[in-house]
Amino acid sequence: MILYLLLAIFGGFLTGLFSRYAYQAAFNDFGKAIAVVCSIVFYVAPVWALFSLFKSDDLDVFYLLLMASFAAGVLVFNKIGGEQSDDSHYSPPD
């Protein structure tokens, strides 16, 4: 059960965080439509967890932690990722 909890917390958080990174990178390069298509695969786990809450397999804590960790990863991206700074466009003089 401990491994399930670790998987839910770290896996959910990193999946949420990476979904935002993939969306942001695809949005900057290709536009919104392709960005949504590229990042939609990361939303399979929380949607699966939401539907699995209604099964009787005694893993409700796992599913709730997975969804909460995923949401935390998506929200934390705004604090650490956000928009690109002006330094990213800097090129040193010749």
C-alpha cells in the first residue's frame, strides 16, 4: 500500500507538471490546437482515477491522492514555469 501511495503522490504530481510543460512547449511552437492534442495523453490517468472511484476495489485513497497530486502539479507549474523571461531571448554580442 505504501508503494501505491508513493506512486499516487509522485507520479500524479510529475504527470501534472509534465503535462503543463508539454502544453507550453507545443503552444509556443505549433499553436493551441496541436498543444491540446500533445498534452491530452497526460490527462488519461486522472480521468481513469475519477471513473475508478466508483469501483469497489478499496483503492479510493490512491485515486483521490492521484487526482490531488495531478492538480497540484498543474498548479505548481505556474509558480516555477510561468512565462519565459527576457533572458531566454538574450544573445551575447559578437
